[in-house]
Amino acid sequence: MRYARRHGTTIVAAAGNDHVRVGPGGLVLSHGSLTLPGDSVIDFFGQYEVPGGVPGVVDVAASNNIVNAPAPACAPDTGDAPYPVCKPVSDPHQPKGVGRENQLAYDSNYGPRIDVAAPGGARQFNLPGFDRGGTPGFPYTTADDFNAWEAFSTTSNWATQIDCFVFTGGGFPADQCYSTIQGTSMAAPHATAVVALIALLSSVSTVVARLRPSSDASCSRTTPSANFFVRITFAR
């Protein structure tokens, strides 16, 4: 990374998001990490998150912009774990309050080391679960009762984990499989595009200084010492 920066490269990363609090230099300040029920808990306290936490790297988390509204009542089987598509108003276990939007996605890191959060999403009410996408429909889908904007990418090994789809229409290369992706893997490219525009007009050292003021800080600061931005704009 030092070599890349010395040669004028700006590095943007989201790898290493484990729902932990990250401090200066990438030091993990909290105990535990993101796990699912039944899995062993890994404690990263005192270790370092890389590459996102490395000094000089723009560290990106994901925001969750769209949360389905809670319902007064749920149809049979629509509120069952592990992937409920309906959340009753009476259920208090909703992130940051019933029906709240613009919250940090559950899988994201937080804390003073995070530079910016970009749209990435966790469409299933921002509750833990392996929902990585794989739903057909572009640019918007309501399949399986979830409302989600889609972002497509050519897949490689992703296709072994989530469904992908081959398109025969114009503009799509032959024999390529496309899929929907969410989370920090989508937030980082969004932030990277804006960083690239800034870097065209700025030195590497001033990228973050210009990125933050151009962001919309509409996420409520419910987590101390964190900087969450759900919309990034940049103009000359």
C-alpha cells in the first residue's frame, strides 16, 4: 500500500467489515464480531482491520437506505425466521426503532476510523442473515416481497454463492452471468467512483477532506464517534 500511495494511487476499501468498532490505525476497540446463531464467536478486540483500517486507506461502510414499513399484522409464514418479509409494529426488536431508515447496515464496521458510508443496503429489515442478493429484476425488484434497488455486476466465484442470470438482450456480452450484490461490496464501488472524481482535481492527501463535506450526513449519529453518509455528491 505504501508503494501504491507513493506512486499516486488512492486506495478505497471495505474488506474486513465485521460489525466491530474500529479506531485510529484500524485497531479494533470492541469485543465480539458479526456471527449467526449457532456459530462460534470470534473476538477481534486488540487486532487490526485490514486493508480498510490501514492509515491512508479510505475506509467505507454500508448504509441501509430502504427499510420495509412495519405492518399492523402479518400474513401466515411472512414473519418467520430466518428471513421474515413482514415485521409487525408490535415487535420492538427493530434496528434503531420501528420503521427507522438511513441506518448503518448491520454488517458494517463503525467508530472513528470509518471515513464514509455509501449506499449498500441490507434489505431484510437490516437484520442479520445471508441475503447477498441474487434476485432478478433491474433496476428495481419486488420479488419475494422485498423492495430493493438492484446493482448488477459480472460474477466469478459469486455465482457459487448466489443466483446469477444470463441476459440475451442487446448490450450484454455473450455467456456472461450477472447478479445483484448488496452490502459493503456495493458501498465501496459507489464511494470509489466519487473518490475518483475528487482525485482528478486533488492530491491523494486531500481526498477524504473533500469527500466528507460533499456528503449528506443524514444518518442519525446513534453510534458515538462515527461518520455515516448515505448520499455522496461531488461537483466541480
